[in-house]
Amino acid sequence: MGSVYRRGNRLWIGVVDPVTGRQRCMPSGFKVGEETLARQAMEKLEAQITAHGWPKEQDLGPITVKEYIKRWLKKRRVRDVANVENEEAQLRLHVVPRIGSMPMQDVRPRHLIGIIDHLRGDGIHAPRTIISVYGTIRLVFKTALIEEVITTNPAVLGKEHLPKKEDKDAEWRPYAVFIRQELEALISSDLIPWDRQVLYGLEGLAGERFGEAAGQRWRDYDTDAQPLGRLVVARSYEKKTKTSRGREVPVHPTLAAMLAEWKLRGWVEMMGRQPTPDDLIVPSRDGEMRSRHHARNKLLEDLDRLGLRHRRSHDLRRTFITLARVDGARGDILEHVTHAQRGDIINVYTSLPWASLCEEVAKLKIERRGGHLHARTEDDEKNPDPRRPPTFTTVPTTATAIAAERVATAWKNRGNE
């Protein structure tokens, strides 16, 4: 015997599955006050199950937003969509809590306006984030319309309902970059663990996104290419890149030296064996792929060690492009290194000679500096100013010994990080 029960202002029905013997629950499509209609729908479903077995999913009645999102995300993962994890987080945090229990066909534009207004009013989310969330919502309902789950698309919000595409902090972006000495400290200071120096090298000397650097394997690195080695960037983590297109990146001489030393000694010391072509270039301490959240926290710790203000790992990619252009690299050629071919048909059909790409990357003037570099001064602590470049010094002997001991301890405990 089935049951009709209330969830909020909606009526749900529960019917026993004759195969599993367990009750399966679903929205009836009716509101509180329409109990008679809901019970009739339940009895009709029970009769259908008795006569023909459990109906197909599309015949079970109205599907809720939460259930449809589950199906939508499952299909996105099967298609190996690169951005699916971010889409899942946006929908789980901002959509499901507000309209997840509603039938898809009952969602109206005003419900989506409510989600956007809530995000705009919480004082936490930047305009670009809100626009990105709405973009995912719009894609969900567009797909539902194509699949005939809904007959009208409620995701029709215009510019008047969305914030302008601008930074939450207008002063942030101009300083979301590392100066030359800061990048050199991140890839060479003894205060930074060896594995993370290499990670920062892939981001700051090859212009890779974090996911690309995290998913980079030794087989992707052609050391025999001339005049510079070649990194093939075709994945972000284990999935396709952001544009689903691969690209080839010349390995800057400084990065080449780092990778050679890392493969010969550092990787072996950390993992206890020789790397194979299928191994990650910079795995986590337990041999798995690095987590974006964990890596972000470690970057902030490393910036504190060096006495530098906080920035994001993506700012290393921005730094690579900025410093290379400052040193004379042509932006139009450098774009082929940092981004897959895109835009008009001329760009898509342009394949530049490898030597031309290498020439532009080699213009970047970055070297490794030995010692325990540190940037914090008493004045910096009292008056931190992102517009004032830090002055790097070598930590005094006592502090150096303390720092060395701290790094050594971290390496001993690396399995716990």
C-alpha cells in the first residue's frame, strides 16, 4: 500500500517497488490541498506496476530540479566535460538548497531571479561568480527543454537582472601578478619544498593552469625537441583541457634544468623509486594527483614563508605572460603557447614553426637564486602595500638554520600533508 505525504507545500507519494521490496518516493505533481488528486495518481501508478511492472523513469511523473541536476551532471561526466566539478559545486551550493524540491516544470523566472538576488545580497560572491552560476543554471534548463522535460525555459534573465561583469575589488586585478624576484624566490628559495618549486615552475615558466600542471606526466615531456624541450598540454587533471584542445609548450631553459634535477633526485627521494613515463611530474606526497584546495593552502603558506602577500596559483600563469612580454616576447606568438588556437578561421588554421615558439619563450629572463630568500621587512609588516615591490634578502644564519629544520621536518612528515 502506498502513501501520500507532505514535503513543504508539495505532496509526495511513496510506492513499494515489487522487485526490491523497498519504497520509492517521488513528487506527485500536486500541492497541499490536492490530496485526493495525489492519491488518485498513486493508485494509478500502483495499478500500472501490477499490470506492466515498474514504469520507465520518464513515465514516473514530474521530476524535481534536484533529480534532474543529478541526471544532467551524470551525462556531463560521461562526456568528460572539463568544467563539470565546478558546475556540480555551483548547483549544489546555490540552486538545490533553494529550488531543488520543485518540479522542473514549475520553475519560473522569478525563482531564478531569487537565486541571483540572494547571491548579490550576501556580500560574499563576486559579480563574475554570480554570472558564472547563472550560466550553469541556463545550460541546465536549456538541456531540459531540448530533452522535453519542460515545455518552456525559465532561464530568460536579461542584463537588468544580473550584475555587471566586474571584479568585486576593483584594485585587486592590477596586482594579481608576481614580480620577477618573487617568481624566482618561489622556484628557488630553500624555504619552499622541492616538489612545490617544480609545480610553481610549471605554472610560472610554462604558463600552465593548475589543473594542467597537476595532470602533467613525464610522457608529456619531450626532452629531445630542439631548440627547447616540449611539453604537450592536453589534460586538466585527468580530463580534457578547458577548451578540449591540446597545445605544445616550449620548456624554458630554467624550467628544463629544474625538471632534470627533479627527475634525477627530487622525485626519487620523495617517492622512493624511479619515475615511469606514466607517473605524474609533480604528484602529491602520497603519489596521487594534487588537490586544488590543498595546493592553494600550501601556496599561501609558502608566500608567508617568503614574506609575500597572498595571491592565487593562477596569477603565476598571468605572471608568465606578463614578464615574457616585458622581456620582448610577441603577444600574438605567445598566445599559441598559453592558449589553444581559437577565434577566427585564420587563427585556427595557423600552425607556427616550433622554433618560433621557442624563441619567444626563451626571451623570458628568469633564473634560480640560491639561499633562503625572504622579502618581509619591519616596514612591510606595518604597512603592506601591493604597489611597493619587496626587497629580497638572505635570511641570517640563525633564521636560516631554523627554516632549514622546519623544511626538513616537513619532508619527514610529508606523508601527512
